[in-house]
Amino acid sequence: MVISADRALGNAHLDESARITDFLQELKQKGFEYIRFEMPDLHGVSRMKLIPVDRVESYARKGLNIYAGTIALDTNSSVVPGSGYHEEVRYCDFMMRPDFDTLTPIPWLEKTAKVICDTYWNSGEPVKGSSRYVAKAMLERAAQLGFDVMMGHEFEFYFLTANTKEPLFDGRHIYNHLRGQFIPEIQQLLNHLRASEIDIITHNSEYAPSQFEINYGPAIGIRGADKAFTFKNAVKEIVHQMGYHATFMTKPFSDRSGSCCHFHISLLDRETKHNAFFDPNDENGLSITLKSFVEGVLVHSPGIMPFINPTPNCYRRLKPRTFAPSNISWGIEDRGAMIRVKATRDEGTHIEVRAASGISNPYLTLASILAAGLLGVKNNLQLRPSGEVTGEDNPNLPKLPFNLDSALNALEADAEIQNMLGEEFVHLFKTVKRFELKRFHSRVSEWEREEYMDVY
């Protein structure tokens, strides 16, 4: 039977209307009085509007307007000319439309919940500069190749005093039991995260003083990035409300460890539902798909560095002998390599990309690494040898870009990555980052003053 386009659209409208009705009923049943409509900006920070529950239906059906340039602000929230989202569109609005499946309670606020939104122009066209849109587009590319994507973002962050922004304690205390729960507010943070449906699996103190890592379970598809977005912004907000300060800044202290985002990823066969990275007939249990994926990430690693290390500060972390990679390398269970292959010889086989920083936008970490890996799979790339020693000890390996300037140059030279992520988004991203760099390079640092002012 042939269904007309008009009828198909009508059915879609009825389905959406029914979904909104169910959503409103769910809000009522759970007793929420306020709903936050949230969206990730270019940097992964939540931008939102708070809505009384009796106003939600109208916005759920029509969308909620917000300044379109919100996704084209730099890290200082400066308006960036030439990005395509400010003066070029007359500083107009676009619409936030909620993804109803992302409804999440905010237990540290009374009777309040949130939904993550996608963004659309008034014409109904999606906003292609949105980081969530780009992530979903890459997931669709994977689906076209026959894969779903399993992922987990593993963040480190500093828990600091609010007034001085200094650590709660000194020394190096990785996994130390006393430091792991040094103050009762840490336990409260964990409780709030679990109540907001973050499925925590481990918590521990990290290498540096007052640095922590809280891990949660993996997820398939956009829900993996949504969970990371919710986690990061929740940690910041909860810790602030407790009277402290949390930061995912990559290198807040020159003499202490940087904070990373180790990104775990595997591909699942959409038909069999089995892990496409696992091959029981291979010596190490690694499939051809995994090997091509890893080689794709290695080949395109210079070009994706701006997305996983998006600030000048990020590159201060990428030093030898710090468990943070400085060269383009891979190895089985190698913590010194850029890509650590977790060869469990079972359905848990996956890779861990160790180059991303704690400050990175989880949607862009997903999008860029997935884009690079899929290029490797699509082009049947052959995986290079891993070498006989840990990646950090091999002087013959090529180096990763050493600053954001060179990383952006590498992105501009990588036509395949730009094509995968989309011209509109890449233009937006590069324009904002070049704008930030201009401000960065024009700033006189404290080091310069201390070094030169007195003696010379």
C-alpha cells in the first residue's frame, strides 16, 4: 500500500502530539513544577531557560525561542563576528525543541527537572552548527555503515575551595581512601548524581591533590553524549551549591596533573547486536573493523585535536611521562599511548582514546573521534604496528599538535574530517577558536611580568 506524503506527515504530527500528551502527563505524575529546557553550546556548557510546568505544553508544541548566537559565543561569551550565527542572520532566534526521552530530575532543586533540546530554525530546518546535531549526524553515518555506537566519557576534575580556588588537601593521593571521601560533601555529590539518573560505577581520588574521577556506565548512541553533558554540568552546579568550586579545566595548576576525558568507544553490529570490534579468531581478539577504526583515528588525530583539546590550556597537559599522550600511537593496554586498546577477548573489547581533555565538549569528542574512525572503516585502512615499547618511549612516532594554533592548521588541512563534520559547523568552530586565540595571544601573562619586569 502506498501512503501519500500528506498522510505520512499527518501521522507523524499525530504521533508527536500523542508524545507531548504523554510527556505532560509524566510531568504531572512526578510532581514537577519547573522544567529546564537545556541545550549544549559549542563548549558543552548548558544554556537553558526555566519554564513553569503550566507553560511547558505551548513550548513543547511550538518550540522555545532563544538567541541563535548562543551556540556561537566564545569561552568568554563574546559575540564572534563572521561565525554565521550573529550579524549574518540579523541576531535572530532559533527554537529549542525538547527531546522528551531526556527528562531528568534535578534533585538538588525543589520539584525541578530538565530536558535536553535540539535546535531548529523557524523554517523547521535543524541548526547544523549545533554540537548535538553534529554528534547525531555522525551516529547516523555509523548507522548507514551498519553500526550502533557504544561509548563512555571518563572525566577527571578538581574539587576546590570557592573563594581561593585552591585544593582541599595537598600531596598525591590516587585511590587513597581518606582523600576519596575527604569531606561529607563528596558523598552528597555522589548521592545527587545517582538521584539524577547518572549510573555511577566507581568514584576515587586521582593523582593530583583534590582531583577526582567519577565514572558511570556506558550508553548507546546520543544517550552516551547526553549523559556526559548532564554529568559535567551537574557536578559544576551541585558543587557550587555546596559552597565549593569544581572545574574541568584541563590544566588549572602548572605543577599538578591535568584533567582528561578518556573516551571509550566500540561499534555494535546493528543486525546481530554483537560487538563489531571483537573477533574470537584473532590472536588478540581484535576485528578488522577495530583495526581500521583505530588507524582512522591515528591518521586523522592531528585534525580532530581542536575538538578534543579545544583551548590553549589543553596542550599543557599533553606531556611525556604524565599518562597523557604527546604522540600518535596505539597499543594493547598501553596507558602511554594515544589509543589504548582494551583487548578483553570478549564482547567487552573496545578502545580508549586518551588524548581528550576534561574541558572538551562530549558531543564533539564523540563526533570527531567517530568521524575519524568511520573514515578508517570506510577506506579499509590497515593498522600500523604498535611497536615493541610503550608509545611514549618510541622516538620515531609522529607528535600530536603542540598547541591550538597548529591543531587548527591541521584541521584546515584535513578535508575528509571537514567534509564528515559539515562545512557550516567547521566554519563556525574554526571562527570561534581563532577569535579566542587572538584574545589569548594578546594577553600579557603573569609569568612575563614576573620574568622581565624587575630585572630588565
